[in-house]
Amino acid sequence: MADRRAGGRTPRRVSVDADWLLQHTRQSPPRLRARVHEYAAAASGPSLARTLSAAADAALSRVLSHPGDRSIALDLLAADALITLALLAQAQSAPEQLEEFAISVLGIWRSHP
């Protein structure tokens, strides 16, 4: 819930997930960072890790639908970054479930044709 600050202005709402993503992609090349944020914004899930995993899956699906097309390289890099971020988010939020999470993500990715 947004709160009122001094001066009577209501600050804009900022997603904690968006802040987390910005913090962890700040050092990335701008084009890659933009693509990662684009996929993450379009994804949803019950947790940050699951949302990022869904975003990675969407990026990988796009890559696999354009085999051999070099124009899709940025999406492949985004898929890699997103799955790395998903694993990091899981490790930070519930490290005891990291192995189970990683296995489930791997299972999803192996199901791609």
C-alpha cells in the first residue's frame, strides 16, 4: 500500500520484484537488461523465482521457434540470465528448496521439443 510522504504527495507504487530485478541487472549491458525486464514484466508466478522461471521459459520458447536465426541471440542471452536470476531468487528466499526448484525448472526446459 502506498503511503503519503511529507509534502502531501503520494509516491508511485514500485514493485519489490522490480526493485530486486533492477538491483541484480544493473551491471548488465543495456540491451540485455531491457530484454530481461521485458520478459519479466510479461510473466507471472506465485513467487519471484517462479515468475523469473516463467520469463526464462518464454524467452527459450522464442529462441526455439527461430532455430538457426542469429537475430534471436539476445533472447537466448535473456533466457540464460533469467534462469540464473530465478535460481538466485530461490536461493535467497528459500535456500532449502533450491535443489527441488532447480530440478523442476530443468524438467520444464527438457520438455521443450
